[in-house]
Amino acid sequence: MSDLTQTMALEAQTSAPGKARKSLGLSDTVTGWLLSLPLTLVLFFFLVLPIVMIVIVSFWGATEFSIYPAFQFDNYEFLLTSPVTYSVFLNTIKYAVITWAITLVLGFTIAYFLAFHVRTLTWQIVLFLLCTIPFWTSNIIRMISWIPFLGRNGIANSALISMGVIDEPLEWLLFSDFSVILAFVHLYTLFMVVPIFNTMMRIDKSLIEAAYDNGATGFQTLTNVIIPLTKPGIMIGSIFVVTLVMGDFITVRFMSGSQKANVGRLISNDIALLQYPSAAATAVILLITVLIVIGILLRFVDIRKEL
Amino acid sequence: MEKRPRSFYVMAAVFGAFLIFLYGPTVTIAILSFQGPQGGLTFPMRGVSLHWFHELFQQQAVGDIWGSFARSFVLGLMVMVTTVVVSVMGGLAFRKRFPGSGIIFYLIITSLVIPSILISLGVGLIFSQSGLDIHWSTSGYGSQLTWTLPFGLLIMFAVFNRFDKSYEEAARDQGATAWQTIWHVVLPIIAPMLIGVALFGFTLSYDEFARTLLTAGSYNTLPLEIYGMTTNVTTPVIFALGTLTTAFSLVIIAVFLVTVVIMNRRRARQGSDAGKGMV
């Protein structure tokens, strides 16, 4: 806190009238640095250093019980020559693409409804909060709560049988790709809704009226006016959903009953076997993949401008 | 009022279905947690009882859930306070560009999108290799900050982007020091948003799993304890626990939201008396 006071004092000096422009620039810099110091320290010790550590350890060797410093490419060689790696990465991307497509359509519809169909601000806030509240509760509990629905004797199967739609319980409801993607959609649609809703609320309503006045149909207004103006929100939502799904390991493990694999599970399995160097190498490849995907998505949007 | 288009009804139906999809499972386990003692993990209900809630208080049935709850609660408060303070400072810093601000900004984004297991693995490796004790209040605390701070900061950036600077200029013109301006003008104006940041800080920490997995050490936080239970508990006791922690989260959310509403009301009441004829 004394840092802060000092900074404030500095700022006070600079804002005093009659000060030279030059010194103002310098102490603005100092102010910025001091105020962002705690943030920088946290990010340095718990983000940058861990990444550096993972990169270093990815070149280390491991015995059954311990890891030892080395500089070898064994981990990467094993990883990049194993067909398992490619099928697991492919599966991870499959989950990401399918979840992305579903959450995009669903999230866009929800955001559109909230932004353009709900007419009073109070109702907008109430309905928006209803969508947001589950985000502040436990993901693990939300996954567990699908069991009574999807199990062999669960609600979905009993309902379908009693309606005469099926004779035998469906086996693919739980512990399958279906349940994994269902859980992803359940957990992450919100990350699409919020940024899209945010950009939609900033669209000038007169633009839409203008489109109608010029004879555009509802669909034409949607594709020519609303979607282009909502693009930044869509991109931010996409970044969230894609990275969350690609980095996940717990949802896939839990919802597939350990029967499906993605990269996150590859890493956590290595960790469970104390094979940290090989886990680190997989983590490095995963990080590179995620950063490439984000790099592509960021080409379409300037995040700093969108806040 | 203007007539609703047909698309309204279609979308309202989608929205309603989405809410059922969001809340249905949680409501279901809330009902199932009241299963009778012979009941299983799904319907039908075999009687109604508090048996499974009672089980939660039997140490041997569920392990150390109350200890882990206490740890998660304390950790949540630590993370919450840190997130609010650091986010406000960061928000103030980012009002002007300074050398290095671009790098810090991209680090914040990286912190948000990096797969959680990398933080867990990296922090765990650093602590174990340098001989430091892996503990929820040190390594766990730092790892969780990498998840809560980006949310806090993004909220603060959005707040300060919309902040009317003329309030500060007015304060300065009347002779307030920079510190007084922050403390008496800026902070009270952004106070409801700070409650929001606090809500994110607490709940995201309280529910965090992946970033604490390898950084909590020998004493589990509540999500880790619940996760451990999923592999070896096959009775509705896990639903009872899920119902209780969800209820707890809902109470916390309600407290924060009510605080914001009260704050806004009070502000509306004690607002400006300009134009009211007081001389």
C-alpha cells in the first residue's frame, strides 16, 4: 500500500499545473509500473516461470521413481513418432470443433433473444443473471449431476422407453463422445453468450431500423447487419470455448468414464505415473497448438478495443 | 405495444429450453439427495429422508470434507481480497499506456487461455524441484490467482474504459490530492463493480479444480475432495454434498448481488441534490 501512496504522490506532482511535459511522461511510466507491479509479480512467478519450467523439464529424463536433469529430445521423439499422439490430438480438435459449433449457434441465439427481444433492462438483467449463475457454481458438481439423467437406468432412458421410442436402454448416453460434448456445451455455452451479448448491446438500434426501412428482410438484416457487427464478440467467445475445451482433462475423464482420450488426459496420465518430463513435452506441444489457434482467431479481432 | 414477431416465440422457447438444460440436472440431484437410505443414484425415490445429509457428518463415510471446506473457504477469501486489490491497481495502471503494458496485457490473456493443467504442472514442478513445500495457501493460492486475476482485470478495464474522467478533474480542481481523488471519488463510483470482481474472485477460487490439482499439497481443497469421492463413492451421499455446496454457492452469489442492489439504491437516494432548490 505504501507503494500506492507513493505513486499517488508522484501523480499529484505531475498533475500540478505548470509542470513540464517531459517529466510528466516519465513519472506516468513509473506510476504505471508501480501500480502493475503486484500483477506483474504474480504473472511472472505463477505463469511465466511455470511455462519456462515446463519447457526445461520437457528435455529431462525420467526413471520409474524420479526425474533427472538432462538435455535430450527423447520425450519429443517418442511423442512425435507415436501414432497415439496424433489420434489423441485429432480427437481433441474434434471435441473443440463440435463444441464450438454448438455453443456458437446456441450462444448466438440466446444473446440475440436477450439483446433484441427482451424489451426492458430489468428483464434483461434478470434473464442474463439466470444464465450466469451456474458459472459461479462447481463444474464438478455440474458434471456429476448428469449421471441420474444419462445412466443406463437414468431419466432419459426411462422416459424414452415409457414413451415407446426405444425398447432397450441406449448405451451411448453416458460414458461416450455424446456425454462429453453435452457436458462441454452445458459448462461453456455461457462463455459464448456473454461476449456476444455484450457486443450486441452496443449495436446502435437505428442501424437495424435503417435496414428494415430500406426493405431488408429479417434474415437479410441478420446476415448483413447484426452478424458483421457482432463478430468481435463471436471471436472472443470462440477463443474462450476452444481453449477451454482443448485444455480440458477432467470433463473428458469424468464424462467418458475414462474411455475417451484427449491431450489433457494424456498429460494427466503421465503425471499420475510420475513421468513429468513426458507430461511436460506433451504440455509444450499442447500450448503451441492452443497459441496457434488463438493467433488465428486474434487476426479477426482487437481485444483491447473491445473491452 | 408493438406486436411480437414469430421469431420471438421461437427464441423464447429456445431460451426456456436452455434454462431447463442449465438448471435441470442440478435440480435433479437436489431432489435425489433426499433419497431414502436404500435409494440409489437415480429415480425412483425409495422414500424421502435426510439420511445422506446425515452421512456427511460421519467422518468415515466421506473423509475430511469439513476440513477441506474450511480450507476452500479461507483460500477463497484470500484469493478474493488479492484479486480485488491487484485488479484495481492494474486497472488504474492501464488507463495510460506505459512501456511494457502491451506485454503485460498479452500475459493476462495468456493466463486466461492457457490450459489449467500447465499451470498446475509447472507450479508443482517449480515447488517440488526447489524443495519448497507444496501447500494450498502458497502454491495453490498463486495458481488460482492466474485464473481469477484475468477476469478481475478484464472487468476493471471495461469499467475504466467507461469511466467519466470529469469526476476526477472536478475533484482535482477543488484541490484534492491524487490519493484523495482515488479514495473519495474513483473508488466509491466503481464500488458496485468491485463487488462483482470480488464475486468472481471468491467463486472461481472456491470451485477451482484443475489449477489446484498438483499445487494443493497433502491437504485437499473441497473440489479436489469431491473429485476424489467420485471415484469411490457410489451412493447419493455425493448428491447431498453437491446440493450443499451448490446451496452454499447460491447463498454467496445472493449476498453479493443483494449488496450491489442495496448499494445502488442507497446511491440513488443520496444522489445529487442539484436542481432541487436548496440554497
